[in-house]
Amino acid sequence: MYYLIFLVCVAFSSISPADYISQSDRPKIAAHRGLCSIFPENTAQSFEGAMFQGTDFIELDVVLNKELQLIVAHDTFMSAVSNIKQMTEYSSRQRKRTINGQVRDDWWLIDFSIDELKRVGINQVRGSTRPKMFDGLFTYPTLWEVLTQVKNFNNRTANQRNPNKKPVGILLEIKDYQYHLEYAGVSIVELVIDELQRFGIGTIKDCKNVVPIVIMSFDMNAIKASRELTDLPRVFLMTGLQNQPSTFYAEATKYTNIIGVDLASVWNQKTQTTQPEVQLIKDNQMMVYAWTFQDDNSGTQNMFNSTIAKGIYYQAVKMNIHGLITEFPDVAIQYVQLYQNQ
């Protein structure tokens, strides 16, 4: 293998020196899989739309393909978001694999070359009322392509699309760490950090004025592995914060800078107040990002007792947290700025 990993000494403190992960006047806004309220998720077009609307971060996911290239996709399998079922030339490629303890019969990115993947179209699957006009028109980008896209956007616009005149960054979620160890025989974490190093943005110092990077994962082993390789800030993603033992916070602070949690872990729907665990995270020198705001979904609407975005983000500002991950970044930016200044 030609991959070269640069080891970086990282302090044990959870306080990251990366000044781009929070700001004093409002929570950071991250566009979940891009502007997927309009475009198919995790496509170049979805990312471009979100950046043009002024988002602080685009959020994306990476998995590996047959050539061990980093592909931007939420799942290691393909049928959930693509037109792969209709592509008769690939009908024989369906097979069973185990993912997260479940056997699934599907088409898997690890079996496809980049040339083959570029012939597959991505569909709108994030909501029944969202536009379907773009189905199948866009395809899987590579991580390198998106890094180039974001860097070029920041240079082209001189950061003027962002309300605080900051470069757009990436919340980079590393998917299925154990799956890739089993089926690809490599650490996807190492490949991600190597890719960022080769692009010239593998540390806080190198990336903050070019493409600010935050590493995310639901797998604490992936978070621990990334901590050994880079000083880039890390988000441990999780659900069910209320079910964690009292020792969780002191242990998590050794490895992660930010806890990224589901809305129910942050916001009490019944009382319309912030959950007490949010303060425990802050007391242990970590930040809080909440996911995912789906303004057109009854789950988000019920969570905040509002069917309109204005009401949702009025309550969201009351959370007093550091980041909001949303599928409607344009309205999130508009109303968060409005209410934060009141």
C-alpha cells in the first residue's frame, strides 16, 4: 500500500484549539448531506446549493469502493438511494453481507469501481414531498472531488456567501469502521486522514482557512483512531443520551471534542426546555451539536410544537448549544440569526 500516515501529537484535553467549530453569536449551521431538502443527498449539486445558501458546514458521509477510494455516500449498500435496481447490467452484482449485525441482500459500493459508480444515479429519498425532478441525474462524488469543490467555492466567493464571512467547512462522518475492516481489510480512518493530508488540510492549522474539517463517527473506535493521527476536532455521534451511565462524560472527554446527539437527547418535547444532560456535556469541556432538523417532518415539528420553520428555530436557539445539523440550512441561518440577536 502507498498510504502514508502522519502522526500528530494530540493532547488529552477535549478542548479543541479549532476556532471554527463554534462562535459566540449563534450556533454553527451544518447542511445535512447538503441541501437535501431539494437535491438528492450527498451529491455535488446538493453541496453547492447548501454552500450558496450560506451554511457554515456541509455534512457528508464517506465509505470505500472496490479500489479503496473514498466515496461520498451514507450507506455501504446502494439500493436505498440509487437507481441500481433498474440497471440490468448490474443485476448479477447483488449479494448478501452483514452490516451492523444484520444480514442484507443488496448491491455494495465495495464491489464497484469508480467508473461503474459514476454510471449510477442518486434519487431523492429524504421526504415524500421533496422534489423528485432530479432523480437519477446526479451521481456519487469522491471525497477528493468534494474537497476540491468546497475549496474552489471558498476561493471563488471569497467567503462572502457565509453570514460571518467564514470559509465553508465539512463535517466528515466516517461510516461503518468495523465493516470496512472486515470486507476491505483496511482502516477507513487511516485512509480519510491520509486523503486530507495529501490535499493539504490534515491539521487544524492547514485546514482552517481553506476547508475547515471536523471528523465525526458513531463508532468510538473510529474516534479514538482519528485522535491518534490528527489534531482535527472530533464529534462522537450518538443517540439516547439519557441512557448513558454517569461515567460516560468523563470517559468521552478523553477522546472527543463534541457530542453530536439526536434532538430528543437535547430537547424535552414535553416541557419545551433543554435536557439537563446538555449541561453535563458542557461541564466536561465538550460542545454539543444536535441532529437532524427536518422542518417538513412531523417528528421535528412535534419536537418543537411548531409546524413552521420560524417556530422550530425559535425554540432551537433556546437550546444554547454549539451546532445545528439541518436539511434546511437557508431558513435555519435566517431565523437563528434573527432570534439569537433578540
